Amino acid sequence: MLLTLQNPNREIEKVTDFIQSTLKRAHKKNVVIAVSGGIDSALSLGLLSKTIPLNNIYPIFLPYDKQDMGDAKLLSKHLNIPGENWQEVNIEKIVNTVAKLQEINSDDHLRLGNIMARSRMIVVYDLAKKLNALVCGTENKSEKYLGYFTRFGDEASDFEPIVHLYKTQVRQLVESMELPEIFLTKDPSAGLWEDQTDEQELGFSYKEADLIIDQIYFDKMALDSFLNNFDIDEETVDKVINRVNSVKFKHQVPYTL
């Protein structure tokens, strides 16, 4: 298949080498990672567990209100991360306080979601400071080019181990590493409001987006050739390319001289 990694083990080795060299260059031993219960943080935590001593990994769970962290804890237990390294901070009070000050209505999901993402990073970076640690990001290539992140929120990190991987490739590595099945079966979600899913919000699937971004945006395949070779309609292609073009500014700020 077009985006299938030919050698998953080599890819895992490449990422673990990157993590090791990054920590060495920064003169750090500890890593803090926000584990949401989604597939991207699952893979990122799994890769960390293959790279550094488990007692140097600090997963932090950051629910809003009654958000379930069961899958995130299941993964941390599966990977044998020491329980004393786990931390959980409910961000509800932070988010609600900012929302009240800014007079944000409860149905303004995007603004509230941005506040949640940025509130999580406040907590994550404070813990990293306390532990003299680096923050491991969990962004993938699909989310990056679709602009599906909050600036200075969930895309904030000290290093990004999987940002070169499309979502479909993330799934392949999760399967290859034999992480719990739940991370392959649940719908991708940023967990920003009840019943929210990435693909429902975007209006197309990651599988479709990955092919379009890879073949048309990067490889510059002609539209006619793409439509003839892949079972994706022109309307979906337009949606994806328009989305990518409309969020390019997210990759360029802050603008400088």
C-alpha cells in the first residue's frame, strides 16, 4: 500500500535514536508526556518506553470535568511505567475560570477547546520544570498539515517523535508494537467536547486526507491522475487541499523580519 511503512522496526529504531540524541543534546534524562488515551499519545509513550528507562518517563493525565482517562492509564500500566510517576490534574477549574473571565459561552466549542489545550500545556510545562524534563509532543503529520491543533496548546513540545508520520502510519506502528487493541478501534478524538471526533469535525477521513496530502500536495500528482488511481471523489480532494491551504499560517507564526 502506498503509505505503508516497509520496515516498521527500522522506523521504530530511527525514532528511538532521535529521542536519545535529543535528550543527550539537551542534557536531560526525564520526559513528561500528556497521555490522552488516543492513538498518537499511545504510540509516543510506547516509543519512549523503548528508548529510556521507565522511571524517567512521567505520564500526566489531564481530563476536563468527568473525561475518562481509563485508556491512558491502561496504556501506562501495559508499558510498565511506574505508578509513582503517574500524575493526574483535572483542568476543569482552570478552563472554567478563563472561560468566565473571557465571557465564553458553553456552546462555543472551538474557543473552549483552545483553552483546554493551552491549559494542559501550562500544567505539562510546569511539571517539566519541576522534574528538569523535556516535554514529548504527540502530533502527527496529518494533523500538522490539516492544522488540526491549537497553537501553543497541544502542538507545544520540546521534541516531536511522530510528526513525520501520517495518521495511517501511526496506526501501523501501534499495531506493529502490539499496543492494546483499543487504540486501533476507537475513533480519533481530541476530546474537546462530548462525542467529538476528528473525522466528523474535519468532514473526511484520515485515510483519505493522507493520500491526498501525500500525492497531490507533496508529490504534485495531477488531479485527473489521482481520481483515476484512487477511490476518492473530487469534492473530498477539494476539501482537504482547501483545508491545508487555509491553515498554512499556523506553521509560520510568529511572523518575523
